[in-house]
Amino acid sequence: IKDEDSALAGKYLACFQKWYENDANNYNNSRESEGEYGGFFNDWTDDMAWICLTLLRMTEFTGVEKYASTARDIYDNYIWTRSTRCDKGVCLPWTNHEEDKTNFNACTNVPSCLVAALLYRKFNEAKYLDNAKALYDFNINNMPDADRVEEPPLSYTQGTFAEASRILYHITGERSYMSKAGQVIKYCLTGNRTTDSGLLRSEGESMDQSIFKAVFVPYAVNFVLDSDADASIARAVKEKLLQNAEALLQSKEGERAMVEQELQERVRIICDHPALIGLEPHTQNLSESQRKTFAEITERLRQLQKIDRELGNYIKEYQEAKDIERSLDIKATELPQETSSVDKEQITTEMGSIRQMAKMTVGRQGNHFPIFTREFFHCFDK
């Protein structure tokens, strides 16, 4: 927006400020006296985590530091102070209510893990990295299996945990974090519990459920665009994202075609003029039922206008996605091809190892699993 429409960018910046001044439209005002961050206090830990993620993102795009500073204060004073320990590790409860003191769900601990990682990246304070690692370990221990972040698996927690893992990889350099990011992202787009007919499944129609995928998709795109992501997984994720985008585009085109057909039928009804008996070739004026069709036509035109506006946005976004795809494909072809060469001495050494392992397996006293011997692991220091 900043690059394409400065007026609209200004409008959004003003909305950011109003949202901040209104404490993220928070319904709880019991802590406003505790400081600028006090109005953001919430009984629900996960709500505060989402607020912190938004504030950090706002600073990232606007350069206004107070947003990130407020996120840090919310986290320090209201989120991490609720941390506790259970049999799966250090974790956070869903709320500060007595009935939730052992409710350590993914929708709380996953976004809080990402908040801690981003706070470390922003402020470089070791405690935030310690927190992020601890919450990551808890989430790993809390997963029903290696692919699902929670049960039932939901797109927004899958995507958010992938992003937390990806950020931790870039902070620590530990490859296991990036591997987990790819695993949970790919599952969300391919698993039989998260998809329907090859597309991301419906997760409900409530206000919260309707935006789950809006959380997932940007984090999935971040993974695809990350040059350190596994190339094969990134390619699979990219193709699935484009498949979902194209399905959305086709669905909107189908909706347009249906409204256009209804419009054409009503226009034909209005344009049907029976002959005036005895006064041929003259025709009758509009009947009462035909006049009622005018209101239906007006409604269809209004629907068509709305669909066209949405379709225009979909086409633009889909084109941008295809452009990114082409850009990634070009970059892939420009990468240097890895080549390897093996000289005669290396071959002789390896053949010697094979002969030795063959001898070790002979007879009743032989080791029938030579791959577990030290000689096999040439990649390790001797």
C-alpha cells in the first residue's frame, strides 16, 4: 500500500493509531491505571498474544517503536507472569480463571512462542529466547503426533507454530526448527484431517473460525519465500497454495456466472411482449409481474457489482502469486548445480570397508548389522 497508494496508506496508519489508542478494542479496562500497556490486559492469554503479534507487526511496517515497546510490556507484565510448569514443560494457561489453571492449549502456547521469539529478535534479550525455546518444547511435547499441532488440527495454529519454528531457526541456526516448520505447514495443506477434496477444509463460520486461514496463509508464504526452507517442501506448499487460490478464483467466477444467468432471465422476462389481440402487430405493455422484476434486476446488479469488485481483487492477488512463482522458478534455475567427484583412492577405501563389513557378518559370531559399527560412519570423526 505504501508503494502504490500513499493516501490509502495514510488512512491505514491512522487506523493503526486509533486501534492502539482504543487498546485493540479491548473490552477489559481494569488495568488502565498500570501504564500505557494496562488497557491491553485481558483474561484470555491467547488474546493478548495475538495483540502482541499485531503490535510487533505494526512497528515492523511503520517504524513506530511504541507499538513494539507496548507488546514487550504486555508480555512481561501479563503473559509471562502466568507461566507455570506441567509434566510437558513450561507453559501458559488459556485464561487466569481458576477453571483454566491446567488448560494449556495450543491456541495459547503457540502464538505466545512466536511472540517470545519476535521479542528476542527485536530487543535481543536472552530471556525471550529462553521463553521461546521453552514454549516450543512444550508445544512439541503437547502435539498429538509429529504433524498435528493440536486436535483437531486447525490451520491457524499449524501456521503460527510453523512461523515460530522458522523464526527460531533463523535465530539459532538449528535445522530441526526449520524442519518442523515445513512438516506442520505441509500437513495443513495435504493432511486428510485439514483438507477436503484437496483444498483447505471449512473450519466453521463463526467470527473466529472464518479468519483461521487468514492467519495460516501469510505464514505459509513466508515459508515458501524462505531461501533456507527445504526446496521440495517449499515447492509442494507453493503448489497447494496456488491450487487453493485458483479454486477461490473459480468459485467467484462461478458465482458471477450464476448471478449473470439470473439477470439475463429477468431481462428476458421484461422483454417478452405478447401481441395485442386485434391490434397486431402492436404488443402489450409490461404486466404487473414484469414490473416487479425491476427490483430483482436492481438487486442482481448490486450483487454483480460486489462480485466484480471481489473478483478483481482475487485476480490481482492471484496474478501476484503467479509472478512470485515465476520469480522463484527463475531463482531456482540460477542456483549453482552441486557436483561431486570421487577419486580412485576414495573408491578403494570404500571397497575396503565393504569387504571388512562382509567379513564381520560371517559365522555364528558375526555381526549381522554392520551398519551400526563405527567403521560404517565415515561422516563422523574417528
